[in-house]
Amino acid sequence: MLRLTDFIIDCPDTMKLAAFYSEVTGLPIKESSTEQWAGISLGEIELAFFQVEDYRAPQWPDSEHPKQFHLDFEVDDIEAEQHRVLALGATLQRDCVGPNGYGFRVYTDPIGHPFCLCRNKGVIWTDQGPTWPKHDQ
């Protein structure tokens, strides 16, 4: 089982972009936000901002400077979900799962968009999906 948990936007300054979207949505920036990763909780999905060195802004609709984002999916069994997404045409790009079984793996979809399968410590799976630990995620 998997559930979309994050919509991540690449940017040069996470806190500046998070502040903009905080004002747009009327929701606070998560206290755990840093210069590398900032987030705003939108119910079960987090709008997140990821710092990218040498960031090149998209120039929509110019395809020379395409849109930049990736999706995170929290999974209850990363090995089973990896097998499933690979069979569907995904390609494994990077494995960041530690020896304890927690972390993430980066894949690309059949046309090259990145996405991650994540297994976070403390997440408990129920019939309704993942339940996050009580502390700020």
C-alpha cells in the first residue's frame, strides 16, 4: 500500500518560497523547516520546498526550462512497492534506505519524472493509510 504524502517543489531559497505559499494558503510553515527543506501541511499532504544548488527557474511554457517537482509516496513495504513500480516501468535511480529499513528510494517514471518511495520511522499503517507520529513531521 502507498499514499501520496508530499508534493515537492525545487527552489533556491526554501524559506522564502515557503513564506510565500504560507501567505497564499493561510497555513503556517512547519517548525521543523530548514534552509534545505521547508514544508506546509495541507491535511494529509505536505507542500514542501527543496533547496537545489544552481537552480534554473522554469520558463513556462518554454520546454528548455521545464517545470521542476517530484512526488513522495509513503509505503508500508518498500521492497514490495519497489517490485511493483519497477514492473510498471519505473527505473531505480538512488537508494537511500538505511540498514534499519527506513529512508527513501528515488525512481523515475517511464518518461523521466522523479518520485520517491519512502518508509519513515514511527509511521503506523492502518486500514485508512499511514498514521504519523505525534511530533511535527
